[in-house]
Amino acid sequence: WFICNVLTLRKQRAIARHEVREIEQRHTVDGPRQDVTLDEEDDVVIIYNRVPKTASTSFTNIAYDLCAKNKYHVLHINTTKNNPVMSLQDQVRFVKNVTSWKEMKPGFYHGHISYLDFAKFGVKKKPIYINVIRDPIERLVSYYYFLRFGDDYRPGLRRRKQGDKKTFDECVAAGGSDCAPEKLWLQIPFFCGHSSECWNVGSRWALEQAKYNLINEYFLVGVTEELEDFIMLLEAALPRFFRGATELYRTGKKSHLRKTTEKKLPTKETIAKLQQSEIWKMENEFYEFALEQFQFVRAHAVREKDGELYILAQNFFYEKIYPKSN
């Protein structure tokens, strides 16, 4: 089994390298790589540092479905063992790739990595960060059952905890490690970043830094429970990437494809027990903060009519322009 997995991983990496070479060759038929010039509209990179079990696969499927039509590249950031913290040398490599890899622009990068501050590396043009977060207990419950039963996206794949039939309620009642309050600590460090303190469970500094980054470093952060509105706002603000995304989400099969199998909703008693934890209180504070900010952005971008939301047209113009042209 181990040998098969190693061989599969090597095969995947070989295929990925071949795909990259093919794309670079297509871009360089008419000249050397250093001569590639980009229009300002195309010199854009979006990074979606997706938090596990927040409907991230559903959203990413939309990016894949639109990339050929809207003419951009989608790249998955595959980190070893899904480690969200990169080594310092990998941070340098990643920043260099993202900023200077012209053949991949415009580009949409996605992966389970924590926020990385590109300004620390002296880059002139930073990428656009987006993300989606979820009610912390609902996210943990979904992840708990995902590790045991998988989902309908890849139903044949063997999961790490496969065979463990214990429900989430039973796990909490028994004080199990997979459902411990410490497992809630994920969305805050994903937004906080690569600092040591970000990954200290229960750190108030990490919570405040995550809030700061959400407001100052992220273009838009949505919530799983209102994913369609998040997609609608992205299409209105970044049509270069997301033109057609709202209609695709509403009508496409892939958008609703991935559902965790055998998931059982926790009881009120289980939820109440988790909510006594200081860790839950902090993760929930961050979630409520993100939700309020998202709803604020939405309220200033749409209008409601007959129960439907419509994007507002441009609501500013220029006047009193001097000096006057002859």
C-alpha cells in the first residue's frame, strides 16, 4: 500500500511537470520567456488559501470550469501532508513563482496554506487574497465525519480514520482527541499566517492578527452559509476571473457535488459542551467578525427586489475636470 502511494505521488508530480512544460512551450513559441509581456488586466494573481471543510472544493470547481472560457490558469498548491505552514525557503520559492511566473498569469492559486505576507519579500505587486470560512462547530463536525467516511466526490478513496464508527456526539462525551476543542483552532491561524504565535491554541494575539489580516489583506472573505452571495460579489468585482460564476453555481452539477458521507448533526448537549470552551469562543468571535464584514460589503453592493439580490450599477462619476481641453 505504501509503495503504491509513493508511486502514485511520483506519477502525479511527473504529470504536473509535463503539464507545466506544455503550457510554457505554448507561451514561448514566438519568443523567449523573458520577453513575455502582460497587459495590466492580465498581470493578476488570486490566492485562495482555502480552509478545509468550508465548501472550498465546490467553489474551486467553479474556478476550474471557468478558466478556459475566461482565459486564466488554475493551480493547486499541493503541500506535503497538507501542512499549512511553509518552510522559509519554500516561502521564498512560492513568492518568486507567483510573482514572476508570467506564463501562469492571470492565475488562480488554491491550497490549504496559511496566509503569507508577500510584502515581507519586497514584491511590488501583491496577489489578491480571497477566502471562505464556516461556523466553527459545523466545520469540525464535517471534518470529523469526512476523515471516517469521505464524501461523494471521491467515494472510493480510503480515509485516515476509516472504520471508526463512533459518532461525533460519542466522541465528545468520551473526551476524544478528534473532537476536542483544540481541533476548532484552525480558521484563526489560517488567517493569522506563518508566525509562531498564530499556531498557539487560544492565543488572543493570533485572533487579533487574523482580524487585521481579514480587513487589510483580503479582498473578500465569504461564509459557507452564504456562498452564492460571495460568488455573486466576486463576479461583479472581478469579472476577469468570475464572469459567469453565479449562473454556473446555480445551475451546475459540480457546485453541489461534494457532500460528506454519513454525517450526523450533533445534539444540543454536544454543542453546548463545546461552546463552554474558550477556544470555541475565540473561533466563533472570528467567524462572527468575518460574517459581519461580509454582510457589510454585500449591503453596499446589492439591492433586493422581490426576494432576489441584484448587483448595483456604478454609483459614482467624475466631474469638474481641469484644466479644460481645447
